[in-house]
Amino acid sequence: MQIPTLRDVYRARATISPHFPRTPLSYSAGLSQALDAEVYLKHEEHLPLGAFKARGGINLLANMDAADRQRGVITASSGNHGQSIASACRDFGARALIGLPVGANPNKVASMEALGAELIFHGETFDEARRYCERLAAEEGYRYVHPVNEPEIIAGVATASLEIIEDLPDIDVMFLPIGGGSGVSGACIVAQALNPEIRVVAVQSEAAPAAYLSWEQGQLVQAPMRTWVEGTATAEGYELPQQIMRHRLHDFVLVSEDEIRRAVAMLIEKAHTLAEGAGATALAGAARRGDLVRGRKISITVSGGNITLAQLRDCIDLYLGE
């Protein structure tokens, strides 16, 4: 697997731009006051599928051999990546098979069904579903798409960070959520190429710390996965994003499950923004690490807005009960 370059990211943008609009980078007065910083939100929840992953799917399918598309495309997802691949397969005329854990977000499941994907439910976790899809691909001859270890996916999602730096060249710190690591590794590629002084900070739930532990230890490790935040619910580190982050990522923050819930509610109250758990994780990290935030110009990536009503109620109840 070849590490994408800034040139690859620019090429990805040319590929993606006919399919999706540029998302806003908006100043938040409420969050700026709360965090004692100049805070800008990157609104990836405004994309048609409600999440940043849509960028990667289009770039991957656009660059895929016609023969691979004809074989059928299979992947595993906790939800947003699956929506991305399902949508891209529909646009490019490929059969899409999506492996999901049994308890996948019902809103995302409904979206994938509406996009024409064939859904395969297997296991209790994302990684169990992923391993099952890998076996099916080997047995049936499908084109297997790894959710993270795909250079075209990373280059595609990196276009969001490219937009941030173009809109705000003097940004100091970029906070992004991390599960598998495509978004964070893409940000690392862009920031290092355009301005190495920009600090890229990854934020993950402490209830699913595999990406953090892999980065900290310099090797791929597995860890327990007990988070409610499906967008960050991975149980192991992945090779390509970890290789990119190892010497480019400036800091990594672990946050609690309740800190993420508070951040979901805080985005609603302070910034009139609806985010799913993963979409609020970067804010939870910024709120925890005042030393990285105070007095600085920062971006917080709202990676998605596909939250269920039950999850939203839990977040608001916790916030109002404090």
C-alpha cells in the first residue's frame, strides 16, 4: 500500500467535486467563548450521506478497474463507510455487499438499504463483520474493500482537511475523531505538505482505544471495544493510517463516553449543530485539552450527523442532568 501524497489529494478533489459540494467551515461564537479559543467547525455532516466517508467511496470507485466493479464490491462497516461504498457503487453501476455487526445503527442500515446495497449481518462488532467479509471475498471472488487500508479512500477523505487549510491558512490546531484512521491520516498528509506547523490532534473514546495504543506503541495492537460511538468502534489498529500517523500526528487524546455525550449536547446548545457520537468526539477532545486550545485558532471536524433519537436523548439527558 502506497502512502497517498498531496498530489493524490488534489486529484481526489477533482474526482469528488462533481458529486459533492464543498462543506462549510463555520466560526462558532458559542464554542469559542466556552473553550477560550477561536473555534471553527468543519461541517461534514452537511454532505448528502451525513458523513465525511462519502468522499472516500467516490474516489475509490472512480479509480477502480471496471473488472473489479463487475466482480462485485464487498466491505465491512459500522455504518458511514458502508453508506459511502453503497452510494458510490450505485453511481458507478457496481454490486455492493456490506457486512455489518448485528447491532448496527438502524438509521445507517436503512440508508444502505435505500441505496441498493445487499446487507450481511455478522458478529457483535465491526471487526467480526470485517473478518467475515474478508472470507467471503476470498471464497466468492468479490473485490474486497478494506474500510481503511485503501490509499484512494484516505486521499478522498483528506480533501476535507485540504478545504480547512485553504479556508483558514493560519489555523493552529486541527482536531479530528478517529476510529480506523482514514480522516486523521489524511489530515496528517495535507498538513505536513502545506504547513508542518499545524498541529493535527486525533481524538478517540477510551472505551475503544486500539488506534491510540497502536500509535503509542508503534505497532498494531488489539484492544477491548465497548463504546456506544459506532464511528470510532474499532478493536485494532490498521496498517496504512498508522504508518502515516506515526511520524506526522502531533497528539492523541482519549475521552470518556460521557464526555462524548456532553459534546453532542454542547454542539446543539452552543453551535446549533446536530452530530452523531463520532461527529462530536473531536469537540470532546478539545474540551478536555485546554492546553492545546486556549488562545489558539482551531478547527473541529464534525465528521457525521447520523445519530439515532435514542442516542440523542441519552446525550441531552446527561447534559441537562448535570
